[in-house]
Amino acid sequence: MMITTSELGIDLGTANILVYSKNKGIALNEPSVVAIDTETNHVLAVGKEAKEMIGKTPGKIKAIRPLKDGVIADYDVTTEMLKHIMKKASKKLGFQIRKPNVVVCTPSGSTSVERRAIQDAVRNAGAKKVFLIEEPVAAAIGAGLPVDEPIANVIVDIGGGTTEVAIISFGGVVACHSIRIAGDRLDDDIMQYVRKEYSVLIGERTAERVKMEIGYALVDHEELKMDIRGRDLVTGLPKTITLSSYEIRDAMRESLLHILEAIRATLEDCPAELSGDIVDRGVILTGGGALMNGMQDWLSKEIVVPVHLASSPLESVAIGTGKALKFIHKLQATAVK
């Protein structure tokens, strides 16, 4: 099958949507957020503009994230969002996409119903054929691993909604664990902690900023401080508090240990023949969570095999979906006609 320009790879992430085209690489990278007028159900903004509105809108406008834990939570809004995203991508790419063939990734733990919802949403957004690829396989292809060789490639993809850990060999998943604990859960941990300890309410975006600036995996480090503003739950007035990176590390401890547990469980499921490869080649980290301070050091200390960071962790899955277009004939089996 000839690969024409009207073929796209889409990383339908809980936090971000990335669109990859063979000629231009990453054509679009927008937050998975939609702003809707609740009275008319009209989509007002998608992506960056909509993300700016989170927690700041009047009553009749709602900024929502239609994807939860890597799967579709609000079907109609996701379809609308995809229409906007594909329109934006075609403008960026400088051609009108009539009916592109699309490769989309799905979490490896998703059910057949969830997969069908993703396929239908992408088709209703204007795709001709939709091919599904498992997220860890896409991440491994995007990270440049030799997925189609009989060598064990271990990928740990810490995204927004899910953490996927998979051992891939011969183009398929040998062992895998997918847990719905990832970047969003860590933000939530920070929000809950600040609420409990300081009686201050902070929003999602503030929590995300705290995680990115002073969030650390469970490693020793020099203490960092950060001032944040929120609403005092006692007085109802705005309040500024100072957070320490040690507190934030402890607030996220439980979720981080769950991620470690998933990695250990996957490695335990590894066939004996492939174990040697893992000791030599180690584990590749991708996804936004891979960029957390100290994550690489902490994991390599805990699982005692080398841990490497993919060259562009945030884009690995999208690049992988795009490159998977080469194997489109192999994916044909999962296409929806």
C-alpha cells in the first residue's frame, strides 16, 4: 500500500494530542482540552486556548478534558475535538486532508469497547480508515527501538492518564502492565496534600506547575522551595504559601511506588530467555512523567538495570504512530473498514 500525504499518526493522550505526518514530523501538539458553551453545546476553543480557560470560566462555559485515564470519557466532545485538531493539522501541513488514513494509539489495558469508541470517534472526525496500535509498541517504535527483532525491549511510558510498562519482542507485546496512575494522579496528590496540610485549595494547573518545577522522584536532593497561591478554605480569601520539594516528594510517594510496582510486576512476567537482554539493554523511559526530576536515577537504583531516557520522551508515542504507517499492512487486521 502506498503511503500518501493523507496519512496521519495521532497520539490521543489524556493530557496532550499530538499529530504526526510522515513529511513534516510532529505537525501539532495541543493539550486535550475543549471549552464548551453549556447552553448551546457549541465548542468555543480547543487545545492551548481551552487549557488557558481551565478553572477560570464563567458558569455557562466549561473547559473539560474529554479523555480520562487514556480512554474516552466524553464521546461527543472527543469527536468534536478531533475534528478541530485534524482541521488545524491540515492547515499546518498546507494541504486539505480529504479523508486521511489514521493510526491511533490505545492504552494496552483498554477494553474492546474503549477501543471501538476511539475508532468510531476518529472515523466520525473524518478519517477514512482507522488503525489501532498499542501505546507501548508505538512508544518503542518512536524511541527508535528495534521492535521487530527477537530482542527484549522494555518500555515504561508514564503519560497523563496511564503508565504503560511493556516488554516488546518481535513486534508484539510479550508482557505488559497498564495502570491508571500517571501525571494526572500526581497532580491530584499535590492538590489533596495542599488542601489537607494547609487548608488551601489550588487548581490543576498550579498543581502541575508545582510537579514540574519542584517535584522529585524518591531520591535525595537539595531542597527547593516554591511560592504558590490558592484560596484559603477557612477564610475564603486568596493566600500565598511556600512549598518544599521534600513535601511534594512525600505527597507523591504512594503513586510513584505504584508505578515502580507495575515495572517490577512486568519484569517478573518476562520469559527467562529475554531476561538477559534486559540486563544488557535496560529500560527506556518515555512520556511526560519520564522528565520528572530524579526519575531516571530512582528507577535504576530500584530495579538494578540501566534506565535510559528516550530522545524526545513527550513525542515518542506520536512519532511511533506515524512510523507505524510503514507497517500498515500488518496493522490491516485491526483496521475498521
